[in-house]
Amino acid sequence: MPLVDLNPLKGGASVPGDVRSFLREADRRIKRFRLNSRIHGFVPSDFERTYEILRTLATADLTPGNLFCEWGSGFGVVACLAAMLDFDACGIEIEGELVDAAMRLAADFDLPVEFIHGSFIPGKSETCLDSGDGFGWLSTQVDSGLDELGLVPSDFGVIYAYPWPDEERLIGALFERHGSAGAVLLTYHGGEDFRLRRKTGGKPRLQGKR
């Protein structure tokens, strides 16, 4: 089933004060983490713009259900923002140090987000990894994080990722192969560049809260 590009959603009302407070604290922790950590593959997204797009997706009822997954969740900020918008959110991250930081951030703001240490690539995926096999976090040799939740990619209405340039084709291929019909893939590509795609074909799979 092919992926169809949607126009990037324009922001509406300003970001609420509680979200801004959360983002300020997240930014403070991320800066401290990057000064002290040896994990060089972690680069933050444009969190405020991501929130605006997710808010539009939520309020316009544009997704088949409210399950949300962040592939490569890093510090967990986007998954936390999704939870603040009442998505049933989780994040999958291969770096344990980042998983621990994400769990602390969510707990400190009392956000019901599940963070899993593992790979977001399904264990039985046959998708070619040629576009990203130089990166440890793109691996089928690590247990799939979703196995711990008893879920598969097709359970989610929204999947978010921030791929490196040579990972972009892989992320799209994984979503096209494993995502549910009607689900949307939101990816960030640096600067002001976001891409929003929907998987077409068949009847969208509706999924409620876990």
C-alpha cells in the first residue's frame, strides 16, 4: 500500500503555558545531557512545531485511533507531548541512557508514557537496511521494543521519527510495510522541514487505548 504525502499542517493557537514550561525543562535537561554524555547520535527535534502538528492531528480526528509511537524516542519529548494531547503514547529507544532520561522526564511531569529499551525495527522485518546499516540503532539484531508491549506497528494511528538523511528511505519503507492502512507517519528532517504521510488502501484499523 503506497504512502501519500499530506500538506504539512499549519499551527493554530499558541502553545499552552504548561507545554512551554515542559519544553523549557526538557531543553534544560537535554543541554546538560549533551554536555556530559558520549552518545553523539542524539539530536533534538523542533519540539514546539511538532506539538502544533500533533495537536492538529488530534483535534481534527485525522488518525485511526489514538495509539502513538515514537521511533527512536531519544529524550522522549515528542512522546510526552503526544501524551499531553491525550494520545496513548510510547517511545522506543536503543540507547538505555536515553530511555532512563525519558522515563525520569515523563515521571516528573506525571505523564503516562511507556518507554521501551530496544529497536523499533520489527524483529521479522524483511526490509533492506542498506540505507542505514552503519548505525547501531538501525538493527534487527536487537529485540524489537514493541514485543515487550505486545504490540505491532500496525496497531498505531501515528508514528513519529526523526531520521538521519540516509535513513529516510528506510523509515518510509518500514512504515509502508508494517503500518496500518489510514495511519500517518510524521517525520522531521531538520530546520522547518516536516513530512506527513498517510498509508492508503483498505479500511483503516481503528485502535483504542491499551
